Amino acid sequence: MDERRSRADRARQIADLLRGEIMHGRFRTGRLPLESALAREYGTSRNTVRQALDLLREEGLIDRCPRVGTTVAAEKYPHGLHRLLGLAETLHEHGEVTNKVRTMGLIEPPPAVGHRLGLPPGEPVVYLERLRSLNGLPLSLDLTYLVRDVGEPLFDADLERNDVFVLLEEIAGRPLGTAELTLEAVNADAHTAAVLDVPRGAALLMVERLTHLSDGRPVDLEFIRFRGDRLTMRGHLRRDSEEEHPCP
Amino acid sequence: MDERRSRADRARQIADLLRGEIMHGRFRTGRLPLESALAREYGTSRNTVRQALDLLREEGLIDRCPRVGTTVAAEKYPHGLHRLLGLAETLHEHGEVTNKVRTMGLIEPPPAVGHRLGLPPGEPVVYLERLRSLNGLPLSLDLTYLVRDVGEPLFDADLERNDVFVLLEEIAGRPLGTAELTLEAVNADAHTAAVLDVPRGAALLMVERLTHLSDGRPVDLEFIRFRGDRLTMRGHLRRDSEEEHPCP
């Protein structure tokens, strides 16, 4: 590596590579090599390695203790981005998703909601707010608006242990089709931070998602805040788009 | 809206809807309605609207000034997530992307890089670090590792004004194929914050992306930090995945 660059630049470069290795499961034992071994491996100084590890500690990805060394602090779970999936569906290999319903009710939605869901003015929708956890640890806060005919039967469903997606398909008697989604990184405000049990300002992965049934009808508008230290989105892209080469 | 819930919960709910409306271009004039009008529209109190607007101001999305009112502070640009695209390609409607090359050179990569790029140990790669801007404002910091045969010709290319993707296709004489990507939300460390001109701790959208040529060979491994206040990722997902119903 180029030693003429600032140490901060070199530390960031090494932190990114280590972050990738942690996420791709290189350190199955949960323990990272010694600083001296990492310095040799990355062709840099111990000081630069130490600074790289400091960056990853600030992100909450690793812990560093005298005598114990450097250990992986928290697993980051991959949410599939290759297919429209509910949280329990996409994380089923990683443990149990449970949902705490914070509020649920029939509301007259603001025009912004009715418009996105294709509803006439004044048509009520079901509003649902859930704190979702994996293996008991908070993972996301989900705000959900559902059209009335598929949303109302959810009042009698087991929302604690089921994805809304799976329940919607049962209720509608047809599969979901497509969803449009927008992904952002935002800082947690004080109240959201308290709900998700993160420091104020922690980076969150924010998802706005409008989901349609297979017949094209929009039924489910969601605003999801994932803890940035617990979740990644993983998928693949193609250079030749589906739009340009549609499947028959 | 349910007035029995805490004001913070209601404010978050309204902030999300307003954020969506800002991103979807409702306020083309750059000016938001008065608090009283928003309170009527969202069926809530002025105090709750004020708290929702405070959340969006903290995110840097709006400005609030006495007498002037509430205005959209910064445009967020949508990066296409439906197709593998370079930055200038995906943002061409929004302005000019320019790139400042911070460093570029042939390096012996750490094993983590060589392994991802499918290279034998000791095989050099081209390392490229760029600060990318849209209309002169910093948008992302990109750390890029390229296999030597397609990377070395970039030393003579105009990297200031071109996407690497487009240049790679010219050099390789074939299109890119697919890319695997991982998306995360992270807080900016002090040095990265200075480079991207954001406050320390600002939420960044972090992308790790491994891109292959159309023949399947991995050629380009990137670590990209997008400013969370400037960029969103926008795409769509299908419930029936391509994997399960492959196109012939």
C-alpha cells in the first residue's frame, strides 16, 4: 500500500476490507488476528491497522480489549435484495423474528397515503406500527399502511410471529407481485434511537416500500428503519436491465 | 390519526410521509405549506407538525426560517437500483458528475482483494480513490480495485469526467455483466466527514460492489460511501425471483 498517503486514508482503506471480511464470514471464531499479523497481511504499519480497527469499533462492529484482543461484536444480518421478501423469510437461517405491535387501527389516511395506495379521498386504511426483533434484539421499526380489505383481517392474525407479507397473501388469496423501494441512510432521532436501543444519531437504513399484489393493485405502503449496525442489504444487479430485455 | 399515541410517534409518522412527498417531487416550488395547512392535511396538531418538520430539518432535508417558512434544503438524487449503472449514467438528468482522483497506482493487494477478484497471490491490481461530485457538491468517496489488464489503461483515460464502468467496457471490448452488492448505513468517521464535507457522524450509504464482465470474470471491487443527505437508491423487487423462474 502507498505509504505516502495520509494514515487516515490508509486506515479507511483497510477498515473497508476488514469490514468486508467480517461480513463475508472470514472470522468464524469471532476473533480477529493480532495487529502485527494484520499489518503484515495488509502491507502496512501497526499504527495504521490500529486506526482501522478503531474505525470498525466506532461502527460497533468489533470490540477491543487488552489481553483478549479484537473480537467481532455484532453479527450483521443480510436482507435479501434479489427478491421481495419479508423479514422472517429473509432471515430464517439467522434466528427467530418477533414483532411487537406498538399500535394498530383503522384511520383516515393523509392524502399522501391514499394517493400512493390508489384510494379515493376519505377511504380508511389500516395503520400498523411494529418493533421487529431478531433473537430478541431490536432490528427495525416498521410503519405500515394497508388497504382496508386486506388489512382488516390482520386484526385477528398472529402478527407477533408472522411477516405481514405472508399473511397478506393468505388473505388476498394471491401472491404479491412487485414492490417499488427507496433506500436511504439517515441518523436516528432521539425518540427512534430509544425505541431501537441505539445511540442518538446512529446510522439507520431507511426503506420506503410500496408493495402490489400480483394483479398490480397497491396494497401495502411501508416506512422501515433498520438498525445500521445489525442489517445489510445484499443483492445483485445486471448491466443489461430487465426493461431492455424483457422476459416473455 | 390516533391522538392517544405519544407526540414523538405521531411526528415520526408524519415526517416519513413528508419525506416521501419531498423525494417524489411534490414541492416543486421548493416551499412547503404552512404548519396550519399541514396540520389539517395530516389530521393532527400544529405542535406535532412542528416536531415532524424538526426531524426533517435535523436530517438536512428542509430549512425553516421565520417569515420565509419551510423550504426544501437539498435535493436527494435517486441512484437506479434496477440496473448496474455508473454514477454519471444514473444521474445524467440531474447534472454533471465530476471526479477528483485522490490517488491511483499499481499495488500488491491484500489477500482479501486478490481473493475476491480471483487473482493468484502477489498479482498486482490498480487502486483508485476518487471523490465524486454532482454539480460541484461532494456526493461520494469511492475506493476501487481493478484487475491489471483492464485497470492499467485507465492511467491514460479521462477519469475526471467519465464513469469507470463506461471506460472498462471500452477497454475490455465487452459489456459488464452482473455485480454483487452489499448496502449498509454507517456513521461518517471524522476524516471521511471532512472529505465529504458533512458533520462527523453523518449517516452514509455504504456500498460494497464486485462487478464482473459479461464473461463472468470479476474485474472491479469497489467500496463507496454516498452522502446520506444527497443520495437515495431506488429500484423494484419481484416476489417471484428470477432464480425460481429463470428467463430462458
